[in-house]
Amino acid sequence: MLQKQIIKLLSITLVLLGIISFVQCKNQEKETYSNEINNATIKKNKYAKGFDITVYDFYKVLTIKSPWPNSKQSYSYILVNESNLEHLSIPQNEFDGIITIPLQRIVVTSTTHIPALELLNVEETLVGFPGLDYISSQKTRKRIDLGVVRELGKNESINTEVLLTLSPDVVIGFGIDGKNKNFEIIKNSNIPIIYNGDWVENSPLAKAEWIKLFGALYNKNKEADSIFNTIEANYLNAKALAKKIENTPTILSGAMHNDIWYLPNGDSIEAQLLKDANTDYLFKDYTGTGSLSLNFETVYTRASHATIWLSPSNYKTLQSLEDSNSHHAMFEAFQNKNVYSFTNTTGKSGGVLYFELGMTRPDLVLKDLIKICHPGLLGDYEPYFFKKLD
């Protein structure tokens, strides 16, 4: 009898030891998957500096390094296929979000995010947006008209109650300084916020390269790479073509508001585009990436004889430009009716297409500028954004 009890106890002990050993092996296996760095590959961007993606065997890590200007804060997110979740043991406090990919439902907060969704053919995942009237794309407007994209109010005061009922997998936001109470409410509801810092980049192609972020979120890395490579090739080919022209037209930009003339600074994206279009931007020697604020006399002294006037603020006609300030009519470009703007190219609800698509398609912006400034180039190309003011 005693012998049988001893054998029974030994059997139970062996079973328990087996279970413990199995659990330990599984835990070790998970830790190996989550901490394995030997197989890590960082996908290097060609131009964009604000984010990077590190690819591991069972997941990716998306790091936003420049969410807003002069930011000292960065954000990291685990991107993982649902089938690989069981293999991972992720310390919750080490990341700003664990995101299952590909995304099924998304909220974006800037029209500049819309083109990436459409180019990747995932626009059907968009479920909410603040300020639907600003969206110009016909493709997305059809979905808005069907009622499948919800209005979320204004960007600075997103309707979090509606947003939370939509249960998006992620919200793509942008921040000026990281202080957004609405975003904190969303994050506390376990919905990750990804700060898209494309607007912080300092070159047209760097901004466009942020489509690769969306490619990672939808498991469409190859598609995103291919789209960007096409945009880059188009841009560089157009730039090389424009460089062959010897005569460069002089360019004025901006307009007056309350006796101050606002125009692009010499290191701004707009100035870079004008340089790549092989033009002589008359304020290129000013340093800085933002906008310039000059008095009328300074602008007139330098640019009264400018050949072409581009982007005169939001004025839609020559008459409205003159009505706003009679000084505008003193420039030769105005008198010769060589004034061009993107303001009149809008969607059916009034959103300006340039603000939505221009950042993603700098190749189209550059071609527009080349066609305006060097009419003999690009054959029968019709400007996509810019139109001459009547």
C-alpha cells in the first residue's frame, strides 16, 4: 500500500515538473522573440529624418523622432500581426502603443494624411475626420457622402465622444508642442496616438517619404516604397529638365495683410521648390525655414519688376488682390497678369486641393512651377494645382 502511494506521488511530481518546464520554455521563447536584436533591420529613409522603422522577426518598431519642431520627445510603437501576438512578451511601459496590423479602422486629423490612404488603396479604413468639408479628394468625398466617415468637429477640439464610439485602431495626429487634452483622453482609452511629423521635414521629398509610415501600418511596405520611388524619380527628372534652361524668371511670392507682406523664407520648402524649378526667387538670400514678414517698401524695392508672382495668399482674382491693398497693383507681374495661385483648385466642398495633396506629390507641384516659369518645357502638361488669376 505504501509503495503504491509513493509511486503515485512520484508520478504527480513528474507531471508537475513537466508542466513547469513547459511554461518556463514558453516564457523563455516569448522573451527570446521580444528581446531578439540580432535579426533587427532598420529601414533607412532616403530623405525623411522624423521617423524610422526597425524590423524584427515577429514585429516592427515605429519610432517618431520629430513629432513637432524642436521636440525633445520621441514616441515608439510596436507594430505586430495578430498571428504573432501570441509569441510576444512586451513590457507595456516601454512603448507608447501596441498596434495590431494591418489596420482595419483609422482616424486621421489632417487632409495631408488622406492621399497616403488613397495611394495605398486603404481609404475604406477611414472612419472619422475633424472638418470633413476640407477634404477635396473625390474618392474620399464619395465615402463621406455615403455617411461612412464621421464628422469629428474641429481639429483643436475633436469630439472625443464620437471618436471613441468609432473604436479606431489608431489616431494619426499632429502636435505643435505635445499638449493636447483631447489626445490624452483618447490615449487613456487605450487608442494609440501617432504624431505625424511630416510637416516638420525640411525638403519636399522628405515630406513625401512619410507615405512609408502608412505602408508599415497596413503591411504595404513594398507598395509604399514603390509609390515613393516613382514620386522621387518624377521630381528629380523634372528638376534635371528645368536645370537645362539658361534664362531664369524672377519670382515674387506672398501678399500683404495689415501692412505686412508675408512670403516664404529663403530656406523654406516653397523656396526649395522654386530653386529646383530653376527660377530666381528674389528673397532666396534670407535664412530660415518659416515665413518672412516684411514691409511694403522692402518688397517693392526688390520685386517691383519680378516676372512672375506666385501664391498671392488666398486671393482668388486680380480684382480681390487689388481691393485688399492698392499697392498690389503697382507690381509689373500684376500689370502683366502673370499672377498664379493654387487657391482656385478646390474640391466640391471648398477644400483647397494643394493643401491636401501637395505634400505627398511634390513632383506635381514642381511640374506646375516649371510649366508656369518655363512654358516651353513639359510639352502639353497642364498644371495640376496652379491657375492664372483672372
